Amino acid sequence: MTQAIGAVQQQNDNLFQANQAGAAVNNKAQNADAANNGANNAGDTIVAAALKTEKTLNNGLINALKVSLAGINNNANQNAAKAANGANNANNNDRYNNQAKFPNAAAATGNFVNKII
């Protein structure tokens, strides 16, 4: 009987030690899981920050491009206006010069057209 009690106690001690070892392994696994979750959260935070930075950079580039294009468009419009003004001035100068060179041309042309009609 004593031997049986001793064997049961030994078995109980063995089970207790196995349970302690299992609890230690389980604790390490939980710690590893927590560390993994922390790393995943940190990774998610980094990715979110990177995406936000990328969006900010893209918006900044788009806005800079809009400003640049607006400036180019403004310059193009100014240059077109200058060219039109220059062409108008040249046309007026030609008309003035031609009138000075041929003062009777308009009257002669008018008389010629009247004769045809």
C-alpha cells in the first residue's frame, strides 16, 4: 500500500512538473504572440505613414504641377497677346505706309469698282 501511495505521489509530482513546463512553454508562446502582434501593429503604422506620406507628396507634386502649368498657360496667353498686338501693329504700319506711298489708291480702286458695277 505504501508503495502504491508512493507511486501515485511520484506520478503526481511528474504531472505537476510537466504541467509547469507546459505552462512555461505556453507563457513563452503568448509572449511571442504578443511580440508578433506588436510588430504587426508597428508594421501597419509604418505602412499607413508611408501611404500618407506618398499621398502628401503626390498632392504636393500635383499642386506644384498645376501652378507650373498655370504659369506656362499665363505666359503662353501673354505671348499670344503680344504676337497678336505685334501683328496688328505691323498691319497698321503697312496700311499707313501704303496709304502714304499710294495716296490715291483707295479712290482709284473705288472708281474702278464703280465702273464695273
